[in-house]
Amino acid sequence: MTTLLKESRAFSGFAVPDLDAAKTFYAKTLGLDVTTGSMGVLELHLAGGNHVLIYPKADHTPASYTMLNFPVANVEHTVDELTARGVRFEHYDMPQLKTDAKGICRDPRGPVIAWFKDPAGNILSLLEPDK
């Protein structure tokens, strides 16, 4: 049996309605390396050699789930830094999902995690990986 795609260096992508706003947010606010690729699409260059494609879609509707997760050593510290850069963190008050005043969920059943949105309304997260 062949492995077909086993060796493929797959990557994901998502849509935004405004590439300029996305480029500013991901490069300047989040501090990521962002380049403009072929056909004008954006590429986020992430740690470990990974990348994500961001493409324009005029009738974009944000997903209701997390599109991109950023593992960080300390969620609270990163939340503080991004808040100072103008990022607003989501607040949830549900039995299974409750965040504190900073927007951080510290539920013992899962990782410490905080959610925020990009200018297109796509949901992103910061999380502390399980030790």
C-alpha cells in the first residue's frame, strides 16, 4: 500500500475579507512573520517551519470555532502583552467554559487558554500545552 500523502508537507488556510487588515494584525500586533505570496495571498510563517495561508474572500463569514492555536509558555503574560497592543480577549460565562476578568480559562480539565479574534472575526487562541 502506498502512503500517498504521508510525506506531504500539508498546511492549512483560512479566509479574511481584508488582506491589508490581516497583514497589519498578524505582523504588527501579533509579531508574526508575514509575506505576500503568489496571487497576493498572505503566508504566516510559524515556528517549526509551519505556515498558514490567508486568502481573500469578499463574503467571508467567520467560523464559530478556533481557527489557529498558539502554544505559549505563559498565557497570562502573553494576554497582558497582547492586551497592551490592543487585542481584546473573549469572555465566556458558561458551566463548561468560564473565563476570568482577563479572558483566561483556567479549568482544571483542560489547558490554560484564552481566545481572541482577528479583524475578520476568526477565533484564535493562546494555550499552555500540557506538561
